[in-house]
Amino acid sequence: MSKNSKIILYVTLFLMIGSLFAAYFIEYGLGHKPCKLCLYQRLPYFFSIVLIFNILLIRKYEKFSLLILSLIMLVGSSLAFYHYGIEQGFFNESFICEDSNLVNEMNKEEILSQLRENVISCKDVTFTLLGFSLASINTIFSFVLFCIFIMLYKNYESNR
């Protein structure tokens, strides 16, 4: 792998770790509880960080890892776009997002348990940055990362 490709991977690794730190700071430092989709959107970053470490440190299956990275970020971008669409009313909330205390057949203890959980709806935007929801920012960022990883994958042989 070329020096430029490694620099790109180090920068993306740094940005991904920074994104996760920011998400946890917003959650725990600023007190904005994430919805279920917000939590799921973190998973592609964790998987990607592991794969980037594999490429940079272990140096095994580099080309295959770049392909998997690009697919992971495409899925992450799609998930973030779906979340953004729910926020904007383009899509209906799925069973993942729906608040389960709307079920009429719950007993008193189950209702109290659900209320204690304080489930956040995926439609609710509790934090914005420069007027953009975190789902919209994540959609763009994940898609840019997808493009970067697919470019690195396509140019792998010429960058060795």
C-alpha cells in the first residue's frame, strides 16, 4: 500500500474515532439521549476502525478489507439516510424506532418499566450542529467515506 493511501487511512481512522468520541460526548457530556437508530449508526464506525487497524498494523487481506470497508460505509450511509428520512417525515418509523409503550395490552408494571427507560423516538432531533441533525451529517460523512474506501480499493494494485 502506498504512503498516500496509508495517510488517507490514518486520517479517516482519526476522523472516525473523533466521530465516536463526539457521539459519546453529546450523549454523556451534554445529556442528549440517542434513539435506537443513533446507536445502530455507531456500529459501522466500530467495524471500520477494526478493519483499518487490520490494514495498517497487521497488513493482511488489505484489498479485501478495503472492499468490506466500503460496503460497511455504504450500509452506514444508507442507515443514516433512513434515519434522516424519518426525521424529515419521508419515511415512517419502523419497528426499530417505535415506542413499545403504545401497546394497549401492557400491565401496570410493564408500562412503568417502559416509562423508566425513557425511549427516544427516531423522529426527535435532540441535537443539531450548524442547523443539521447528526443523522444528516452522518449520511454525508459515511457516503464520503464509502467513496474514499471504494477509490482505495479500485486503486489498490497501482498503489502498492
